[in-house]
Amino acid sequence: MIRVLVADDSALIRRLFSETFAAAGGFEVETARDGVEALERLAVFRPDVVTLDVHMPKLDGFACLDRIMLERPTPVVIVSAVTQAGADESVRALELGAVEVVAKPSGALSLKMDRFGPQLIASVRAAAQARISKARRLADRVRSRIGPLASPPKPRARPATSDGLVVVGCSTGGPAALDVLLSALPAEFPWPLVVAQHMPATFTGALARRLDSLTPLSVTEVVRAELLRPGAVYIGRGGADILVTSRPGGLTAVTAPQSEAYNWHPSVDRLMDSAAALLPPSQLVGVLMTGMGDDGAAAMTRLRAAGGRTIAEAESTAVVWGMPGELVRAGGAEWVEPLDRIGRRLAEIAGVA
């Protein structure tokens, strides 16, 4: 039984969410009308997961989330409006410690619960597996050790060589993990990094902008064909898949419609396989970080068997040790590293450590 606290100032949303969890089975639900009431329920109900609206009276979602992380660290799923402002706010909430974000449909939500409900249920079940006490504000903790990165210098654009390509996959807990990983890489990192982060389409652009402002490397959401360049990071757009192709100018990241052959999107397995079809294993590095499920494990295990290099995030730092754990169990991880050491390992592989 998963204990869920639904915090939202809309009585309709509280009722709809409660009914959705009740119909799914396996949930015990309480509700809160604002941030203050949510904190009161937190101490008494002791939920396994909190769903949190950003805009609430008395105490808004950010302040409430901050208090939750300080007083009783609990997995939080942000339910946010599908707008650019809502996306930026959600990425900020992920930075504060939320483990997942769900896009609240616009318009009459009661007419869209048939589609939205299963997504909400899946996100809460994934969040219930999160090891929040160890992952809480991991990016902030690592930054306190390596020092602030104010206005990081960006590398000058130059054509990519064929020396190497890094494929990164992550899901629940991934935004904070990407912050830590990319912040640890030097601005002169010589290879492109292509990232499949499971996330709704509304939020990947905000994630890319946030990472670009915080890390030494140039970070871009792939919404059109992008020529791969060293020292640059390419985030797959949510709601689609991201592939590596060969164009006249060189290796290129492109978006592709979701394939029904894969369960999660952007698909890590599909991305990894597309890169492996173009480059020899010796020029590829696969990195699999926090996330529920097994996306990426099969393709990266094949890469390792062919002679490529792979890194799995260690269980000690992963919010959810699903995806990297499956890679380790399959024997496909050459290295198993805590999150704050993955960047150093990549720098060593690329010869810039």
C-alpha cells in the first residue's frame, strides 16, 4: 500500500486524483488544500509520496517542497501546468529535490483523466521507489565540494571529430543527476554527449536551458537536426525519440516519432543502437544513470560485449536504481561509479582528466 498525500488548492483536482488512486488500487490517500496543510499532514499521515501543485495559497509549492526536504525528506511528484512558465517552475522544483514532474493537461481536467490518470499513477509508483534521503539535493551537495560554477565558460563551436561519442540515459531523478555529471566535465571536453532523459515534451526545453546556465558545456534541446560538436550536450525532446544519424556535415542528432517497439521515451535503447550502427564500439561510451525500469540496459550491454565502454551509476547515489541496476545485473557495466565520480571517469576516458 502506497500512502499518497495530494496537495492542491483545487477541490476538483483533489477529488479527481483521490478517485484515480482509489480506482487503481494499492493506494491510501489524504489531501491538503495548501502548503501549510500539506506540512501538517506530512507529520501525521507520513506519506510515501506527495503530489504537489506549484501555485497554492499560504505557502506555495516551492516553499512547501523546501520544508518537506528539510523536515521529512519524502519523494515529491510535481504536477504542473503545460506552459513554458510551468516548465521553468518544474525544473526549479526538481532542483529543490522533487523526483518527478507530471504535465497537468490544459482545459477541463475531468474530461482528460482517462489519459492523464495512468500517467499520474505510474509516476507516483516510480516515485515511491525513490531513495530520497540519499539523493536529496545531490547537486547542491556535490557543488559544495567542487565549488560554485558562476557563468561557466562555453566551448567554441567546432566540427566534431570521430574520436568519441557519449550516450547518456536517465529517468526519475535524472535532471539533478545530469546537473552533477555535466558540472564535473571540463569546458574542453572533446566529445559530444547525447542524452535521453525520460520527461514530458513540455519540460525538456526548460531542462536544457537550466543545465546550459549551470554547467561548463553548451546544452541544447534537440528540436531539429543538430550537428554534433565537441563540448556540447544534446537533450532529446520529450514525447519523441532522439537518434544519431550521419549527414554530409557529420554526425547529427535528430528527433524521431516514438516507436511502439520501446516502452519509454525518449528511448535510451533506441538512441544507443542508432549510435552503435554508425560508430565502432571503441568510439562509444554509454552512461546509464538513475531511473525506473530497464531502458538502455540491453543496448549498453550489447555495446560492452562488442568492446565499447559503459558506466552505470552506483546504487548508493541513484534516486531509483532501476536502469543502472539492470545494466549491472546483465554484466554490461564496465564501471559502476557514484554519481559524483562519473564525470571524472568520462574525462579520463576522453583523455582530459
